[in-house]
Amino acid sequence: MTDLPKSADTDALLARAHIEGVDEATWLDVIQRMDEVYSQLVSDEIALEQKNVELEQSQQFIFSVMSAMSDVLLVCNERGEIEETNAALCELVGRSDDELRGTPVFALLADDASRARMRGVLDDANPSRRGQAVELNLRDAEGRPVPVDTNLTPRFARNGKRAGTVFVGRPTAELKRAYHELREAHEALKLAQQQLLHSEKMASLGRLVAGVAHELNNPISFVLGNVHALKKYSERMGRYIDAVRAGASDEELGELRTRLRIEHLLKDLPSLIEGTMEGAQRTADIVNGLKRFSAVDPEGRTAVDLNTVIERAIHWIRKGTTAAVDMHWEAGAPCVVMGSAGQLQQVVMNLLQNACDAAGADGRTAELTIACTATGERVRMTLRDNGPGIPDEYLSRIFEPFFTTKPVGKGTGLGLSISYGIVEQHGGTLVARNHPDGGAEFVLELPAAASLT
């Protein structure tokens, strides 16, 4: 820009103005106006430079964002010619931005079906401003087709006419691989959960071994005693039958019958057989109960009376503990739910065992009060103990996996957590709280079987 006249130049202009018949005031006004124009030009130039800096920063920001995108991005005009790309697309197709600029977008597609879908989007006269999801096959740097899940969004000019299309997509091979890895992790987690569930069940079963051995000893001993008696009776009967076959006289047979007590034997046989069958049945019931508890339950659910589950759990807890326990329980009306009898028995046994351990920790007699009622569409079981209750800081963590207040070696911290998960799978709730009159209380609620039909 040319410098404006100053000092001596101004005097020269004034002198010339005087000579040419123009007064001095007029020339001063002209000079003042020139100074104002110059100042405005300088201000405009500074503002323009600032705008250029801001524009460059905006362009750099947009370029950095596009370069950082892991999704492929492409912008084409209304004729389908590429105007802009990002680094992810260039890397995928193995061509630079300069090479792609001006190229028809159809040249990047790997098959006719993809080109037809792209053509249908570009030729749409009334496209949705939200775009359209289309699956296309791009050709990668080695010429192989790569499936890409894309969103094609129209781009409009200021006059409202369509100016082109923005293409944003992600190769679905990556998504499928991630989904496959997620599914494998989920299956591994399910397997680990099943193993934990079964391990905790077997740990509970181990606590019952002593009681079960005693429980089995009674009917088995009874059966063995009866079998020994039956063996003796069979020997006597054999001797008597041999005498009959040998043609002994009536006198001899009568004497033999008296000596072998055949009449007494015949009267005693029905009771011996009946007792043996009863003992065998009791043994079978015990074994079936253990099998039902320890086996991995099938997915199918059946109608289960929670009263029966509670009675069976109380029976096993009494047999498996050496501590003094006083159970307050009386079965009421049927409380039928749909579920797995073995899993529900595991839940109730865990609750009873924990209550026994907590209430009898200081050597006193544990008193447990159990109630089960059906109200409308819900079945509720409550279990209250006479222990010290649950500290407030533990109430929010009591169902966390591996959380336990028992000494090392006395508990795994999985029983309540697994029980909570089983109840959730059955569509129910399990809540722990402190009873207003003292002790801890657990409330188990499950949907009634009638409400599920």
C-alpha cells in the first residue's frame, strides 16, 4: 500500500492549492478523508488476516477429526464424483486422497449389487435428511470385497438443492469379529457361573455328609438285620421242605415244625418283608434327595411347592449341623411356584445355613423362624434369626460375590451371591434386612405358578 503524504508533502499540496485557486480548508478536508480511508483499510486487513487464521484453524480441526475417524468417510457431488475422503478410506482402498478426488464413487464398489444400491440412493429425488442405511461391498487395496455397513446422507446447498452425498461406514468384518469374541466371552462366563454354582452346591452337600451317613445307617442297619433273619428263616424252611420231600412221617414233620418254629416263622415273614421294603424305600428316598440336590438342574421348570422345599431343606440342615438349632416352622397352604426344585432347595439351604452360622456364632442356640405364604400373584418366604443382625455397612454388600464375614476357610462368599442369582433367574427377589425386634431377616419372593399361566 502507498504511503499517504505527510508534513512537507502536505505543505506542497497547500501551496499548489493556493496557486490553483483552491482554498486551504478544502485540501485539509481531502487529506483528512484520505487518512480515514487508510485507517479503515488497515483495520479491514487485520480483520481479514484474523479470519484467515480462524479459517485455517477450522480446516485443520476438521481435517484432524476426519483423519482420526476409524470409520471410512467419503463425500461426493451430485454426479457421484468424489470430493473428499479420510485416512481410513484411503488406507482401506490403498489409494491417496489426491488419486481418489474426482473419481466416480462406483469405481470403489466391488460388485454390481453394491453399485445398483448406490445408484438408487444417488438418484433418489426426495432423500431423507436422516440418511439411509445400506450395506455395500468396497474393493480393498488387494482387490478383495470388504462388506461395509454404511449410512448415506444427502448434502444440500444453500438454495436447498441436493449438492451431493456423505458416505460414512464401518467394515462389518471388524464388528463380526468383535461380536464373535463377545459371544465366546459370554459363553465362558456362563460356564464359569455354572461351575461356581455347582461348586457351591457341592460345598453345601459336603457339610451334610456326617448327617447323611447317620441318616442312611438307620434304614440300612434295619434292612441288614431283616435280611439276616430272612436268611435263617430260609434255612429252616429248606430243612423242612427237604424232610417233606424225603417222605418223613406226619409225626416227624410235626416234631420238626415245632423244633424249627415254622408257624412262628410264617407269621413273622410278612412283617420282615414289609420292614425290609420300608428300609429300602427310606434309603432310596435319601439317595434320590441327594441326587436331586447335587445334580446339575435342567433348563426346564416344573411346578414346585415351596413348603416341600423348605421342609426338605430343614431336614438336611438338621442332619448336617452339630450346633444347637431350634427351627420354628409350620407348613401352611400350598405355595406353588414354577422353577427348579433343586436350585430352590439350594437357595433355602444357603439361607438356613447362614442363619444358623450367624445366630449360633457365640455358642448359643440358634432360633430360626420360617414362614411361607401365598398372596395373590406372589409367594413369600421369610426367614428370621435371633443373631446380632447385619451391620449397616454390610447390608449393601451382602450379595456381592466372594464377600464374607466368616473366618478364612469357613466360607467362600459365594452362597448368598449364587442364591441371589438363582432367585433373579426365577423372576423373584431376595432382600436382606434387620428385623425391628432384633436379628437378621431374609425375604424371598417368587411369582406364583398361577400368575405365570
